[in-house]
Amino acid sequence: MPAIHLRNLTKTYSGAASPAVNNLNLEVKDGEFLCLLGPSGCGKTTILRMIAGIEPISQGEIAIGERVVDSMEQGCFIPPEKRNIGLVFQSYALWPHMSVAENITFGLKVKKLPADEIKARSQDVMNKLSIAPYAKRYPAQLSGGQQQRVALARMLAVNPDVLLLDEPLSNLDAALRLEMRAELRRIHETFGTTIIFVSHDQWEAMTLATTIAVMSEGHLQQVGTPHEIYALPVNRFVADFMGSPKLNQINLNQPESVLAKHLQQRFHLPKQIDSCGIRPEALILNKQCSYDALAMKITTIIPTGGSWIIELSNGAEPLHYSTQLHPQWQIGDLVFCQFPDDALHFFDADGTCHRFSEVNADTQQAC
Ligand SMILES: Nc1ncnc2c1ncn2[C@@H]1O[C@H](COP(=O)(O)OP(=O)(O)OP(=O)(O)O)[C@@H](O)[C@H]1O
């Protein structure tokens, strides 16, 4: 399967004040399962549509493998049907008057493949996606998840080099989404297809993708494995966007904040660091005081089914702690909260994130 190269790719819709996609450089490797992740309106669908060839680019270049398929500079444009790309949208757009089998074989007939190959390919893909028993049914006689699988089967049958999926699970209920995520992972493992998947759901991205590209307002923020994006965010946007409950952020420029004072005293932080973040699960709570702990009161305990979110307060700003262990605390209890230095994210004024080792901070006894 070919890699996809997006070079200085920009899209400005007519009349728009700023580009929907701004000077994007991204390589999607052969066989990669890449998720374009970001909030609504950040340009994800526009990128997918440009790769598919159904949205004209404003600047830059798209190459699939060695072949440039779109370039303003070179004045070249390969039409969508010649890019060997499968596109599945949020709405499955199955032909309602065709049976499942007919929907799947349609693209193969358009390609004028021999009848026995059409039969073999469609049977194979229906078996792999467990929809063979519904071959004779019409889309209206299928559940949402079954329709979804037919839409995927239809794309996979034509054996695209690249599969583009635009939030294809968004119409499904929670149980079906889980089932379809497993299905998509199997498809990726079985077919080795390069997949680009659009989502605004970080959980979906974390559980599905081999690589995540986080976007904000048309700008690429970070590309990395799910672990890198979660544990080593490059900036405040990525750190804040990933994680539920959200990253705790402590503004260090509040002289009256006990929390800010504790962190300032405990770590020698350079002046340019103006806030500090820590994931809720990275906090450590103890019953006993220790030199590096801050006393905080438990104000809320929220069970979320198998895990708990605990709100802690010390004066004004609350902190959130999350755990999968049944909490031994009650609301009103005093606990001692530690901030492990390797779990801290330090942000400077422009939002760039630094690790503890980078800010070269020394620990200092505080309590
Ligand atoms: N055809 C269009 N004409 C003008 N502006 C558009 C058009 N399509 C999208 N936009 C604008 O471009 C920006 C990016 O839109 P896009 O659909 O790519 O975002 P997205 O990240 O996929 O959002 P969502 O998650 O809501 O689908 C948005 O500000 C949107 O309003």
C-alpha cells in the first residue's frame, strides 16, 4: 500500500477569513491507521475530502505513493475515481433499492471485473465482516451496525489502497461502536489497508489508531502514537484536549493560590513557566503527610462505573483525581496529595509543554 504525503497543504474556502487547513505537512505511512483528531471545525473533513479529490486544494501538494495526485504548483489533478481510494462517510449512503450483495458488487461491476471474481471478492468480504447471512436483505432491513459493515464491505471489496473514514461510527450506540471499533481493527490487521480516520472522539482515536494527528483551527498540533499524544503532549492544546477527566491545570501566577505556592516551592521553576498540568490519575493521595505532599479536602466523589472521580479542594481551585480502586475516603476527609515530578507538564506563556527534566527543576522540601 502506498504512503500518502501532504505537503504545505492549504485550503481556504471562498469568502473565509482564515484557511480551514493551513500549510499542513503530514505523511501517512504504508499500512498506518491514522486518526485525524480535533474539535468540530478544525479541518478534519476538509483534509479527507482533499485526499479523496472531491475538494479542490488552494495550495500545496498531495502525493499517493510516488504519484502526485494534486498540485497547484505542477497544475496536476488526478480525479477521485483514479486515486484508488475508498471513502466512507458518517451516513452510510447505501443504495436502498439494492440488496446487501448488490450494494457490495456494484463497484466491482462498474470496474467491469469478471463475474467469478466479483462473486469471490464479495463473498470473501461478506464473510470477513460477518454479513453473509444478510446478503439478500435490503438496507432498511438491517440494524445501524449491520448497515455500517455493509458500507465498509462495499469499500473493501474494490480493494482500495487507502480507506478514508469520516466519523463512520458516529450514528451508532455505545455497544455497537465498541463492536465496530473491534471490527475496524480486524479489518486493518486483515487487509493491511492504509486507513485515515476522522474523529473528534479522543477515546475512539486512542483505542483505534496506530498514529494520531491532532488538529486545531486548521493547524496540525502534534503527530504521534496514542501514548505519545497522551503522555508527551507538545503543547497546552493537546494536553488539554486529550484525557477525560481533563488534565488538571494550575496557574502558577496566582500569589494567593496555595496550590501554586506549593508547586513553586517544591520545584525551582524558571520564570517563563506560567502553569503546570497533571493528569487526574497521576496524582497520589495518602492518609499520611509527607514532606512533598499538600493537604487537600475531598469535596466530591463521583462513581463512573468501575472508576471514580474525586474532587479535591484547597481554597479556590479544585483538582480532580481519578482511580479504578474503590475509594477509601469520604467527602470532607483530609488527604495528602503528591505531584510526581515525572508526571508534571510545564507550560510556558505561548503554551509549549516542557518535561520536568527540560525545565531543569530541582526538588525542594515544602512541608
Ligand atoms: N463548503 C464549505 N464552504 C465554506 N466553509 C466550509 C465548507 N466546508 C467547511 N467549511 C469550514 O471549514 C472549516 C473546517 O471544516 P471541516 O468540516 O473540515 O471541519 P471538521 O473538523 O471536519 O468539523 P466536524 O468535526 O464538525 O465535522 C469550518 O470552519 C467550516 O465551517
